[in-house]
Amino acid sequence: MSRIIILASPGSGHGKTLVTAGLAKALGGGNRRIRVYKMGPDYLDPQFIEAATGLEVRQLDYWMLGEREIAAELCRAQNEVDDIIIEGVMGLFDGEHSVARLARDYRIPVCIVADASAMAQTFGALMYGLANYDPDVNVAAVIANKVGSDRHASLLAESVRPPLTMLGSIKRDKALAVHERHLGIGAEDRSAAQHAAAAMAEQLTEIAQSLPWGKLRIEEDSLTQPEVQHEGPRLQGMRIAVAKDAVFSFIYHANMDFLQREGATVHYFSPLSDTQLPDCDALYLPGGYPELHLETLANNHAMISAIRQHIEADKPCMAECGGMLYLLESLSHDERCAPLCGIFPLRAKVNERLAGLGYQSLPGTRLRGHSFHYASIVDEPSNADELPRSAYSDGRKGELILREKRTIASFVHWYFSSEPQKICDWLSGKPEL
């Protein structure tokens, strides 16, 4: 039976991602098998933890996965690993699909990670409020982060009221300084992440022994089955080329698992450095940051030609966010502009401010995903209002969906298992919405 715990915070920016990485590293020093999850659709925090620990990080998100898939994911984990660490998102009680909801649904103990750098006794009041706000959420312990001194640590510990347990304090340390991540994880970032996680693991050695672990027990026969059954893998024998490199890195592990469960073989390639596509039946261009390597992408004429040939040969292609930008006529960023694949005769630019953010769905289906992008299309077609779009979770019009032959592209990052048949249709060359 697996041990399980949630690391949550009063809000964003309290340092729980680095604590999660450090805890995983501290626990993984022996022979224990560790599984790390991140709540929410985010790619960057999981990338940081993966870079820091070498562990695979998966998402738990009520909107994208749904209750059945979350239960199935946790059920698989309990049969595969010893310890399950779940990093929360935003504040403990924030949002309809909050961390607190997961804690309630599976009776998972919560350990609060809180930045205590600018408070003393008020720390205890804040922790008391979190622990007593919802009696069905088991807030069992707290870790004070960014503590200035032993005296500061004592004041914080004295302020925490039973039955809440103060597990310990993490001292401020330059070795724990990690720049906020707006872009992908490069080689230097990986090295910094590894050093910071190692330093954090040292501070967490004793704390890790005192965590209020819960026990996860999900009976497999209690899992509800999908409403629609199908005969056999729907992508049997298909070869799917997946872009994966320093640009195209926004890939959910669960999506790759989905493709393989449906019978496809996945072949990774790099639009940055490769000059031809793998032998493939379909192409998947995930999200990422094409603006970081714009000239290199634009100058790889052989790859651009290979992708154009694939699409013009009427073979399926699915592109998301950065992958969609790669298929446009050009992309501009920081006064630089480079021509790209030109499948869609549209231009885009990367803005300083966020251009799109939120959960998305495909109207008329159960397909779900999310968008998060700074880029925008600068010359949308005159009939853009008539073209298909995704929908925000609150009902607003979402992202433009582009189609050309058997290619379908948008700013949305889709979660494949939310609507398996639709994804299989798209990758099989049926781009109908």
C-alpha cells in the first residue's frame, strides 16, 4: 500500500515546487519508489522537478482528467510505487478544482509549505485558519520556508497551535535561490535545479522522517468504466512522429502513454537539429517556445520542407500552441521576424503580456485542455468569427482552430484521454470537429 501526501500552500510563490523536488530527492536516496504529481495543467513546475530529480512528473487536474481518470491514475500509482507526493497548485482552497477537493475526495493528509520570511506569530494564525477552514480537509502539518534565523524559527514554531504539527523550518540559503520560470528548462537551468534540490534535500532530511503520510487504497473494481466501449486499439500499427527538443517540450507523459495504449508507436524527432522526419503516418507538434530558437528553426530548411511535404501529402498532423506557431507563415519576437513552415498564411508575434489563459474544451465533445500563451495571431482571417473555436470553461469563445487538409492546429494543449475517439480520429486523418 502506497504512502501519500499533498504539499500545499496559502498561495502561489511559497516555494512548494522546490520543496517537492527536495523531498523527492531526500526520500529517493534509498530503495523507495517515488511518484510525483503536479495538480493543474502546468508544464513548467513538472519540468523543473524532472530536471532536479530525474523522476517523471504527471498531472492531476479535475478539469482535464475528470474524476474517473484521476482515480485510475492514483490506482495505477498505488500498484507501482511506495511514496506518492502531490504538489498543489495556487492556494489550498483556490478554485472549483482545488487542492482541498483532492484532499477531501481521497482523504489525503496535507502538509502546508508557507513562506514565513515576512512574519512571526501571524504565521500561526494563518496556519490555524487553513487547518480549520474546512473540517473535511486534513491539514496535518506545516513546514516554514525561508526562515531567517533560529530565533525566527522558534517564534514560528511557538505560534502553531495543536493538533497542527510544525515539522520544521527551511533556512534562507543562496543555494536555494532559483529564478522564476517563465520559459523552458535549459541546460544551465537543469544544473541549477539539481543543485538547489540537493541543497533542499539536506534541509529536509529530518523533516522527511516526520511527514504525516496517509495510506492510499483504491479498489480497482470500484473504478467506473468509460461510457463508450470500443474494440481493440484505435491507432493499431500507426507510426506517430512527435517533435521533442529544447523548443517543443510541452508534452504530457499521459498523452504519450495514451498513444501507445491505442496501438501506435511513438518516434521522437527534433525540428531544431534533424533534417528529416521519421518514417511516420501522422505528425504531432506539441507546444513549447519557438521564439527561443527562432533563427535555428527558420534556417532548418530541410525540416521545414519535410513537414510541408508530409502535410501536402494529405497525412495527418496535429499541432498545439508552439507547434501551431511553427506552422504559420512567420513569427516575430523582440524585433526579430523569421519565416517558418507557411502551412497557414498567417503571421504571429510574441507579446510582453499574456494573450491567452484558461481551461478549454471542444464544443460538442468531451475533449478538454488548456491554453497559456503570450503569442497572438496578428492577421486573423476576415471571417475569423465564423471559424471554429474552442470554448473557455466559463462559456466564452476560446481559441481559433485552424485546419488545412488533414492538419488541425490551435493554441490549446489537449489532454488526449478526455475524449479518446476524437484524438484518434484526428491522428487517423479525420480532422472533423
